Amino acid sequence: METMKLQKKTTASAMLDPKIVVPAIRAAFVKLDPRLMIKNPVMFVVEVVAALTTVIFLRNLVTGGENLAFTFQIILWLWFTVLFANFAEAVAEGRGKAQAESLKKTRTESKAKLLEGSDRTCRLVSGTSLKVGDIVLVEAGDNIPSDGEVIEGVASVNEAAITGESAPVIRESGGDRSAVTGGTQVLSDWIRVRITAAQGSTFIDRMIKLVEGAERQKTPNEIALNILLAGLTIIFVFATVTIPSYAAYAGGSISVVVLVALFVTLIPTTIGALLSAIGIAGMDRLVRFNVLAMSGRAVEAAGDVDTLLLDKTGTITLGNRQATALRPVRGVTEQELADAAQLASLADETPEGRSIVVLAKEKYGIRGRDMKELNATFIPFTAQTRMSGIDAGSLSVRKGAVDAILSYVSGGVSQTVASGNTVRALQPVLSELGREVRTISDEISKAGGTPLAVARDGKLLGVVHLKDIVKGGIRERFAELRRMGIRTIMITGDNPMTAAAIAAEAGVDDFLAQATPEDKLKLIRDEQAKGKLVAMCGDGTNDAPALAQADVGVAMNTGTQAAREAGNMVDLDSNPTKLIEVVEIGKQLLMTRGALTTFSIANDVAKYFAIIPAMFLAFYPQLEVLNVMHLASPQSAILSAIIFNALIIIALIPLALKGVAYRAVGAGALLRRNLLVYGLGGIIVPFIGIKAIDIAVAALGLA
Amino acid sequence: MTLIGWIQILLYCAIVVALVKPLGWYMTCVFNGERTFMSPILRPVETVLYRIGGVDEKREQHWLTYTVAMLLFHVGGFLIIYGLMRLQALLPFNPAEQGAVAPDLSFNTAISFITNTNWQNYGGESTLSYLTQMAGLTHQNFLSAATGIALAVALIRGFSRSSMRTIGNFWVDVTRCTLYVLLPICIVYTLFLVWQGMPQTLGAYVEATTLEGAKQTIAVGPVASQVAIKMLGTNGGGFFNANAAHPFENPTALSNFVQMISIFAIGAALTNVFGRMVGNERQGWAILAVMGVLFLSGVAVTYWAEANGTSTLASLGLTGGNMEGKEVRFGIVASSLFAVITTAASCGAVNAMHDSFTAIGGMIPLINMQLGEIIVGGVGAGLYGMLLFVVLAIFVAGLMVGRTPEYVGKKIEAREVKMAMLAILVLPLMYLGWTAVAVVLPSAVASMANAGPHGFTEVLYAFTSATGNNGSAFAGLTGNTFFYNLTLASSMFVGRFFMIVPVMAMAGSLAAKKSIPPSAGTLPTTGSLFVGLVVGVILIIGGLTFFPALALGPIVEHLAMNANALF
């Protein structure tokens, strides 16, 4: 699996990988620039108070003050708090940066063969000078200069640059696979491409910006969370700035550095420090999954999805149908048909072909034969002929789409006529056998199968029944989705009876049969009118309106340019089942934020119990009772709290990057579990942590 | 603590809970504009009022219009009270010949009554004429209560409506609330109080000769009618200076019990209105459960603290708990319960002096108010205050189920969080801020009756009570000074209106959103998990802010007291 290869850099290793950590440490200091810090209000406030206390410390250093060593340590840890936050963000960005570097290499300067004028003369120009609407010729061995749409020709293209998949893919004009991406390479044949993206805004450009995090916009939930954190910070400003006056009334005084320590430990620095790292890591998880989200908003929306529209073919059923029965025409035995079908499929490596060989062996006892022994040549399937087979001496066997085979036996070559961008087969005059084949194939179609006609030496033998096979494990996936509260709807062009049969077998909640693009669009609008968020994936140009309408539209990378523009995510692997994982990644992103926010706020309880008694002990010795952790001394208590506050950021970076694991157990159970871990845990952990640090601080004689 | 004491407490809770459903149903009908059994009598009055006021009852308002209408309405209320107090010497119904009230005290009292605070810097029987009491205070008791309820209903509409621009009509809501809910109950309630022995007269103060032959003036007046709405509308401003500890303002144990019930009745029933309007009564019960948990914890602590008394009292041979500052007629249970109810509910009526409670017993009323008076709370204000915390709790924890947080079908997004934070922010700003100023200002410190932590608590309590629009006083503090009149008035004003405006903005933004049907992925908001979550968020976000101040006030006082140091 390609995605597996790309996922090799796991989170745990990212924290240890010097290639990421070393630049991240440097970046942590660069990010101290207040102009960058202000984007993160909580950490900005910490930086400001750290700077203020530093100034006070320096003044005291000159004039000579008390407790200089203690003050120095507090200030040091204040700066560490800020640096750790920056480091977390830098580590998260680091992985994307590495990926962006390799992408940039593909964006090397290339020449383009620009076709000009009505006579389409070819001129060599620089790739960067191309404008939207220009038409270029790309031949075998050339790099495609920019994103575009194939307007003429068929070619195999190596898209490893963006997908990591080295097996070439077919790009052709007219169909649903007409989009080409700048930076990919044509391996064979030639195509004419109309440029659709200006320089700087091509797919690869966008991908680079995305993985670098350069254009990262705050997502709606992140904005809301930032408001909450800023609000809490202000509340704690009130709580701390009033304390000196209260202390003065009680006849005591409190130093600025102690107040600052209380303030910084109380404000939600943990989540404030990790918030942007969580967001970057969420996008990064998608990228490593070979899905490109055009905005963070889309990733978040994925977590909120209520309804999933899934295309039957390729998502619910194996895109490749399997042979399940042989239907010979009159005068031909099943054995005979099986023999011919097997011969035609011997060298056919497609799943359909292999399934015919398997069927012939299992049901008709025909063993595999060696192509070399037969001295046969394989006639591969092409988009033009739409059939395949072998020629061995005088023997010639073909199997393929019914129309193609019928025209093959009637005239020897398929008659096609080009009209605009569509290619239509002319209906050949049918023989009697031809009519019989047509009847059989119609029956198969009605039952939800796909017919494949077989001919030997120009004579029709019969039809292979290819059946939709529901993917293994898909039923369980749908059950899981149901537990998540997500409704699945299967979209298919099949008739309602076939659709119902497959829907029942796959366990989807609902289906839309004989779906036209308009039906899809209407279904999405209806769901949205009920307040639901809809996700779908699609590839064709006619999917574009629905992709644009859906809250989460995942376009297949193999699809048309129109589809890729309309969707808010692109799946580079073109695997529609991934929609389910995309939803999980969205949920994980939201959960991680919620969990760390809860943890951060719950931490305050212990910090209060550490600092409040320490602060007031000088004038109200009775408050020693509140020192429930029995911390060694007031100074050690304050220092321990601030050290814990800084170290917890580092400790939680792996969780922020990896994300909180999502389990499809329903919201109630999920909340119970997470509240227990991050809520209750958030109350208990700092008590233990601060006590442990206090023991160390006392042992080292730091305070 | 005694069994009979706990039975009293539980009986009280049972009656309040029993009233929730019927009263909730009735109020839902009223605010949905449906016909009720009162309509035959009241509908004609209602239509006449609309005609006089030029109100089109069919025309609903955008949240901004609704809020502006509410604010204008209060400007009017302020002018009426201020005018009456300044001019009462020239006006009728003044048998005791009370003179004009000082400008700063008039200002404080006017703000106090329009904000449903009813802080008493005045002594009713020695300062105010009957006209001021009736047309000024009683009248605002009705309208400030009706306003609170109307605002809560407007916020509920925000949750229950889908894709709408309007949240109701302020004039209609206030009119219907006053006519259909407050007035009928108060009429019956007043008669009950008169039966219990409360005065209701426009006659002059009574001159009496005591057994020793001394002359005594006994203050009377239209007491019962004012006390009814004072309790039902969680206003709390007493007719007499001693408030509900005065025998004429709270004559019997039964009147005491019914007064306590009436404080909670509407506030508790509003949770049911919420449940009904959002289409699931369990949502309302869950909110009431949150309030119930916090309430009973508070009652338990205060009752325990008061029943156990202090080591100092014990060393003097005084057993049986702390009776200082309590009416012998009510005793420890009814006084502790009353203190917790009145501060939980933003009422502020007192039947015992909170200043004389033990440090811990007096801390609970303080905490109740600092949490924002959301434990049942002021009529309306309690519910919308609680919903602010629910929104925050849902937002923080809701993300943990992997979805944009939703509450009763509404997504909680940036705007809601912003408004909730704005509304909650102003509370600590006012009471922590003004306390910080007061405790270092020599003239303000001079108002304290006690030194040390206890004096600190008196000041903290005063500003907390004012900001929370509670109005109960810790006593001890001499509040009728220029400084306190103005600062307390500003706390009351900010605490009320700076909270209301964001709440209404939130109502408007919620109403405009689509309602999302619940699914298995939706955070359940009716179970014990939700209740525990909200309680936790209230205690951590709401409570921790005050921990330093509490540590320097009641906590240190309690610890010192255990070491026999008194303040």
C-alpha cells in the first residue's frame, strides 16, 4: 500500500529525528518575534510577562535585590514555557517542510511545447511563461508543464511526484480521467493539454504551501477555542492583579515574580502552546494519508459529517467484478465457452480476467496453460478496442464489452466515429447469434451483473456473467459508522432492484438508485436542509456540482479538473473508501483539541493548591493547611508549579502530533472515557507531577 | 445536624421539584402565546395595554431591537424610582413624613431595583414613604423580575428556533409575564401572607405603650403586597431594614417555609420551560439536576458548619451550634437553608445575619453568588447564567467526542463562545476589582465592622452581592457612604446589563442557526455524565477565580478561628 510507505515517519520518531528536531530548536527562537507570537494570544501574554520580569530582574541585579537566584529560575522557566510552545509548533511544521522540499524538486524549470495559432505550430517556451488557456503538446519523456485538461490524445503518465505511486496511470481526453498535474511525466504516447492553472497556483504549488503550513488559516473551531482561551486569560488577569491589594490589606506583600508565576501557571498555557501544533499535525495526517485538504475548515467539517454519500463501484463493491457464471449461446457447450474464455484471459492480469481463469479451473476443471507453449501473443485491452484476447497461430480468441465484440465479429474492426469529445460505437447489424448474445446480456444486466461477450475465430460463443462483489469488511465499517452517528447512502446507476440487493448485502442505511448527477445534488441539498453535513467523493465532471455542494467533497486525483476544483479535498490514491478515514481524522483533530483543553483547565486545581498557600504563608501561616502536597518550601512550591507547567508542554507534544485515538463507540461512551482520562487525569496528574518536581528541586537545593 | 433538620430540607426540595412541571407547563403556554385558563379574564386587559402602548403583538423583534427595548424600559424605571425618592416629601402616601432621600442613596437604590438586585443601603421604615415603596420599589420588583424571565425566554427561543431572525417581542413578553404569571400568583400569595399576620395597610405607623410604659413606634405599611413579589421575583429588597428577619416581614415558620419555596419556584420551573421549548423536557431536568447538586452541597456545608458551631463557642459552654445572628423562631436549619437559597437564587432577602455565620457557613452564600447565581438563580437570570456555563462546558468537552460541539441541536461556535466569555468576564472584574480598591482605601476600610479577614469578607461579599444582583448584605459593612453607593451601583449595573447584552447577542445568533437533529455521534446532554461535566466546569472556571480571595477571607478566618483567633 502506498499510503503505508508514506506513513513511515511516525510521530514518535519525529520527536527524535534530528533532521526535524535541530531546525525546530532554531525555529523556536526565531518564533519569539512578537509579530509572530501575537497570533497565539495566550503564549504572547506569557512572552510579555516573561520580558517584563526579565527587565525587573535586571534592574534588581544592578540595584541588588533579594532572592535573585529564585527569581532568575522562575524567569528562566517562563522563557522555557514560550520556547517549548514554539518548539511544538516547529516540530509539527518540520515534517511538512521535509515533504515540501521533495515536492519543490519536481517543480524544476521545464520547457513547454506551446501550440499557437489555428495551424497549431509548435514553439518551445519556458514552462513558467504559460498562461491559463494555452495549449501545449506533451510527448513521451516530457514533464507536464502545468495543471491542465487533456483535450486530445491518450497517454500513460507517471504521477509518482504527487502520489508516490510509481505505476503509470492513463490520462485521456473526454472521459473522467482528463486532468493532468504539472510536474508529472508522460511515459508513452502524446497528449495535447489545455493549461488550467496559472504559475504559482498549480496543484503542486498548493500542496507545497499546504504541507509547509505557510497558508494555514485558523479553522472555525480553532478560532472559537482561541476566544475561550483569551477569555480565560483575562479572567486570570483579574484574579491575579487584585491579589497585591488583598495582601496589602492583610499586611503583607507579594513580589511581582511570584504573581507572574501564579498567572502563567493558571492561564491555559498547555493548550495554548499546543493548539497550532495540533492543527498542523491534523493536516499532516491527511497528507500522509495521501489526501490533500484545500482548507483546515474542510478537515474539521469532516469530523462533523452526518451523512456519507458513497458510490457503489469501487467503494462498496470491488470496482472489479468477478466472473460467476458462463452463458453459452445455442450450439455451444459451457465447457467450450469456458475453454475459450480461459484462453482469452490467460495473460489478462486484470481482476476480471483472473476471475475467469479461476472460474474455469474451479467449475470446469480447465487447468492453466502456458502462453509460451501455445506460442500465443496477447492482445491487450485498449480504450479504443475495448476487448482483449490472444492470437495463437490461426486461433484467435477475444472477450470484451458486448458491443465491441459484436462489432468485432460483424466487421472485424470496430467502427467508431468521433464527434466532439465523445466516441460512440456505431450499432452493427446483428446476426441471429448476435441477438441471442444481446438477450443474454440484457438478462445479466437486469440482475445487477455485467456481461462480457466471448468470440473465437470470429464466432460468438457466449457471455461471461461478471458480478459485483461487495468488499470484505465493508459491512463492519458501515456498522462502525452507524455507531459514530453517521448515515451511509449508496449511490449507484443500477436499477432499484439490483441496488437494493447490494445495499442489503453491504449494510448501508439507504441507497439512491439510477442516480443522475441532478439526483445526487438534490439528495445533498435535502440532507443539508435538515441541518446535516454531507460528505461525498466523486471524479467525473458531472460530479462537480455535487462535490461543490457537499460540505466535504473528496475528488479523486484520477478525476477531471472540474471535479478537482469543486471538491475541498483531493485523494491522491483515488480510493473512495478513504472517505471513512477522512472522517476519522477530522474527528481526531477535534478530539485532540478538546482533550488538551480539558486537561489544561483541569490542571489549575493543583496549581492553586501549590501556589496560593506559598504566596500567603508569610502573613497568614494558618494557610499551610492548604499545602496538601506538603511541598518543601514556598519558593520550591512556586518553582515546581512553573516547571511542571513548562515540562507538561514537552510531554504532551507527541499526543498533540499523534492525536487522541478515535473509537467508534458513540458519543456518550467516548465522552465518559475522555473525561476520565483528560478531565480527572488533568486534575490528578499535576498533583503528582508538582510533588515529584518539588522533591527534585529540594534535593538539588534549587529553592 | 438532626434528622428533623434534614427532613425539612428534603421536604423543601420535594415541593420545589413538584412545582416545576405544572408551573413550567403554564409558563410555556404563556410565552408561546397560547390560551390559558386565565385568558378569559386577562386577555382583554392585555389587548388594551398593547393598544395604549402602540405595540403590535404579532410583530417580533431582532435581538438588537429586543435588547434596546429592554434598555429603554429600564431608563424609564430608573427615572421613576429616582424621582419618587427625591420628591417623596412632596408626594402623598407619606404618613411618617419621610424627607427626600439623598442623591447618592437614591441613585444606588434606583439602580439596585431596576437591576433586580435590591441592595438595601436604605432602611425601609426609616427612609421611604409608602408611595416610594409601592410605586417605586414594588412596581420595579414586578418589572425587573418580568424582564429577567423575558430575557431567559428569548434565549430559550434562540435555542429552540431554527433559521429565524427574531427572538420574540420584548413588550409582549414582559406584559404577558407580569399579567399571567407574576400578578395572579402574587395576589393569592399576598392574601396568604396577610393571613399569616403580615401588615397590609396605608395607615400610619402605630404608637404603642410597652409594659414598662415606654413609648414605641411600630412601623407598618403595605408590607404583604411587596413581600410577595420580593420573594417570587427573587428581588429581596425588604420593606423593613431587617428584611425577612423582621416579624412583620416573616411572621411564622410557615410563612418562612413558603417564602423559601417562592424564591425558587419560578427559577426552577424555567428549566422546564427550556426543556419544553427545545422539545425534550429531559434537557430541562438535566439543568435542574446541575443546580440541585450544587445547591444541596451548599446546604450540607452551611448546615454542618452552623449546626457544629465553633470551638470558641464550645469552650464557652455554648452547645447546639451557632445561634448568633439567627432568629430563635427559625433556628439553625431554617436560617441555614434560607441563607443558601437566597444567595443561590439572587434573591437577597435574609432571615438571619450572614455576617454572624461561622466562617465556612458564611462562605457558601459567598460562593453561591460568585458562581454567578446560577443555582436556580434569579428569575430568568439564573437560567441564562447557567446556560452560559453549559455553553462553555459543551464547548470544552464537546470537542472530545470529535464533533463541533452542539447543544440542543445548535452548534456552539466562535460567536457563542465569545458572547459567553464576555458575559462571564464582567463578573470577576467587578467584584474582585472593586474589592481590591476598597480594601486599600482608608475611607472604605473604615466602613468595615470587623478587622482582618472578616472585614475583608464583608467587603468582598458586598461587591459580589451587588455584581450578582443578589442584594443580600453580609451586614457589618456600612454601605451608605458615597464610595459604596457609587461603586456598588456600578457593580449592579455592569453585573446586570453587561451580562444581558452578550446573552441577547447569543440568542440572536443561535436563533439564526439551523437545528441539527441528534444522532449517535451527538454529545448526550441529558444524563449524569453531562450533569457532572457542567458541575465540574462551573467549579473550575467559575470557582477557581475566587480561590485567592476566599483563601484570604473565610478560609483563613476559619483556620484562625480553630486556633482561637477571632476578628
